[in-house]
Amino acid sequence: MRLVIASKNMGKIIEIKKCLEVPELMLLDYKDFGDWPEPAEIGETLEENAIIKAVTIHSQFGLPTLADDSGLMVDYLNGRPGIKSSRYAGPDGDAERNMELLLSEMKGVPSARRSARFSCKVVLVLPTREQRITSGECEGTILCRKSGSGGFGYDPIFRPAGYDCSMAELSVEAKNIISHRGKALRAMKKVIEDLIKSRSGL
Ligand code: ITT
């Protein structure tokens, strides 16, 4: 069974493929289709944007399609960058510039007020156009400087709760165990396994 991952973020794609290892499932991404135009993320919530991405790519190929929309919510910044996480410092979606901007906004903020969380919505669109939606969150704090080179996006400046390192210092497997995306994907993996077992929908 083929499932299309509606993302162009390689960091995400790697994490999704690791989490959704189901023997009957062949995971495809944009490279398998010779690229596709990115859907405009014009929704007002993570869920709306995840639905836009999954429905757009589903309507192009007619295959079961999964999309992720995620973001970093910083309490001191009233939830920013939030839904604008990927393009916080400008339309080019440069992760280095996004982190520099966030670090500058958090300069001098004491550790007790640096709480933040990653949040993720995963949407699956079935051939019948029915949708399944799962969510996950990961609590933590914003570090004062970058540390580590793994993961993607804001990982070098995010310290997961209970850890003494940044998210970028964890392996893909270790990140998936605690991350917002890992939690949402494990719930979705169960949905997919049930659909395969009942031979309905996928
Ligand atoms: P696609 O839409 O093509 O999937 P994207 O990067 O544009 O890729 P989003 O619109 O969901 O994806 O934006 C999510 C942004 O939030 C992402 O670019 C990062 O800046 C940040 N982010 C989300 N999950 C993250 C994670 O696990 N680690 C670090 N940063 C993350």
C-alpha cells in the first residue's frame, strides 16, 4: 500500500519514515513524483494547514496522503512564532535566521520564563477523502544559545523537559520517542494499522 508524505521538509520526512515503519506500507515523498508545487499554507491553525497540505496533494495523485503541520509556541512571546514558525524571520524559511531572531527576542529573559512547547497535527486523507487527525506536544525551554547539529528548525535552541541537552543533540530515534511529531505519528500509525487490518480505507 502506498502512502504519500505531503512535505518538502527533509528533516520531517526522515522522522516520519522512521516512525511509520509498517511492513505493508510504501512511503512516498515529493522526490518520487519529480517534485510538486508547495500548497499555500493560508490556514489559521496547525490543523487547518495540515488539512490544506494533505487535501491538495491527495487531489493531485489520488493516493492516501499524510501531512504534518507543526510549530514552536513560546510562552514569553505569547505563543509566537507558532503557526508562523517556518517563516518567522522572512519568507525564505531560513532556520538559522529564525533561531537568531528568537534568541534575540529572548535575550536576558530568566530561565523560569523561557518555557515553550512544540505542537504538531498530523492529517491522513484516505482515497474516500475521509480524514483522520492526530496530535502531539513536547514541553521544554528555550536555550540561550544554539547547541547540536541534529534534527532541523529550532531543535538547537530547544531543551526538552527532563533533558540536559538540546533537541538537536538527540538521535532521530531518541527525538521521535519524546517529540510532538513522534507522539502524533505513533497515534496515526495505530490508525493506519487498524485500517490495513480491517482492509477498509487504505
Ligand atoms: P512542510 O510544510 O513542507 O511539511 P515546513 O517546514 O514548511 O514543511 P511547517 O509549515 O509545519 O513545515 O512549519 C513547521 C516549522 O516549525 C518548521 O519549519 C520548524 O521551523 C518548526 N518545527 C516544527 N517541528 C519542529 C521540530 O521537530 N524541530 C524543530 N523545529 C520544528
